[in-house]
Amino acid sequence: MTAAPVPGPMSAPAATAVRQAPVRAEVEVADGVVAVLNGDGGAGLSNSVLLLGEPATVIDTMLLPSMADDIVAALSRRGRRAELVVNTHIHTDHIGGNVLFDGVPIVAHPRTAAGMRKMIGEPGLPTLLAKVMPRFAAVLADWDSVAADPVPPAGIERQLPFGARVLEFTDAHSAADLVVWLPAEQVLVTGDLCFSGVTPLAVHGRVGRWRAALDQLIALRPKVVLPGHGKPAGIGELRDLADYFDRVLAAARLAHTGQLSAETVWARFDPGPAAGWLEPERTLVNIQVALSELTGTPFQGEHRVQQGHGPTHS
């Protein structure tokens, strides 16, 4: 693996807002497979992946065009331009850079594309984004993006280079998540079905279905896992994430059978291998989501958008 800082242009307001964020970096994990890593992977700092075959493909475009400038720069230094963009899921921190790829096909799962069309342009969306990602509040007032075209996973797979496979998971992390598997390279591009060193957030999905999805990803036995947030990982990180969700599900069952609050079991929660991950407060939300699955009641958390909007981040 090789790593290099990504300079990339950035507008003055965006530079001011994120000047304390770690520098984005490029890591080539296999021939023609480049991860553009965005800081420490905390809220609003998602990764992008470049597949430098035919067509040159960008997987996810980060939160802001100023961040996605670094994606364009990484391609340009290699004498390439984007020929296809794939959005793994709907969250704004993975689609905000779509606006930089005018004239390039942008594709996503049909459920994701439909949600994007409803979400983008909603008057209250920038205010909501500033609330859930206060670090970037100064540059979210006019957040906008371009919705992807709806394409079934099999159709996306036919367009990708390297004999890539596309795996589909619904109601796991979000309404629909796509994973790209490169079997020859044994590289797995997970979108937000994997977080590395960062506590995941299941507020727009279902903890049980996410946990089951991890078993399928582990069964692929990848050598390299490129997560939606955090550093490149391996199969061990997938197993640690599965262990974390097992603990969340156990905490929810304890709350349900013992008639305890989510806050009570969270106070006793043993994170195991997840100790030290960023954003540990998300565990309470994940326990609440898992508890809502057991009780069959809809979960309305602080990150839930208003009815009619799509989900927003992480």
C-alpha cells in the first residue's frame, strides 16, 4: 500500500469550516484500486474509492464539492477522468460531491435514487444537516446535490470494471446499500456497511439485518476492506463490527425482557473490541433502534428526518 496526501482545491468558506480536519489521503490497495480517505472518518467525513479500469469509476463522492475536488484531483494525477459514479446509499455525506460530475452517469439502487429525488432540494434539509453535522454547519446552508439514476444492482454490475460484483442489502444501514466486491483483488468496498475505528449508526436501518449482512461479507474472506468511514481494514474489522452489533442486540434484549430503558442498559454496555472507536454516543441510538425492532414500534431519534424527507448522513 502506498499513501500520499491529497492537496486538492477548496473554497475559502469550506477551508475555514474544516481547517482542523485531518488531511485527505490516497491509498492504493490493489492495482488500479485507490481509496481517497477523508480524515478520521467521523461524522461528515466519508471515503471515496476509485476503480481505474474501464470505465474509470468513482464510488461515493463525500459530503461537499470541496471535498470531492480531491477525488477529481486524484483521477487527474493519473491521467483519468470519471466515466461512472456509483452512490452506495442515500446519505448526504456520500453524495454531496455528485455536482462535480456533470455529464458523467451517476447510478444508484432504485430505492436510493427515489429517496434522493425526494430529499434533494427540501427547504429544511440544510438546517437539519447543520444540526446533525455541526462541524460543517458554516458550509451546509446551501447544500445541494444531483440525484442518481435508478439502476438495478445487476445493471450497475455490468457497467463496472475488473469483473466486479455488486451485492445488495436493504434495510441494513439504510433503505438500500450496495457493496462492490472485486474477487480477483479480494478487495471489498462496503460503503457504510463497514465503519473502521468509528462507531456505526443504524438510525435509518435495522440492526438485525445489518448484523446478518456482515455474515455475508465475512464469508467472502476479503483481504482488504474499504469502509465508508475510517482507514482501510480487513476481515478482522468486519468481525469486530459483528461482535459490536451482537452486544447491541443483547443490550436491547435485556432492556426488553427486564423492562429497562435503553439509557440504563447503555450505561452498563461493554463495547468489547469497539472500545475507543470514535462517536461512542451512537451506541445509545443503536440500542434504541434494536429495541424498536423487538417491540415493533417505529424509532424516532434525533437524526430522523421529517416525514417526506430522506435520511441524511452516516
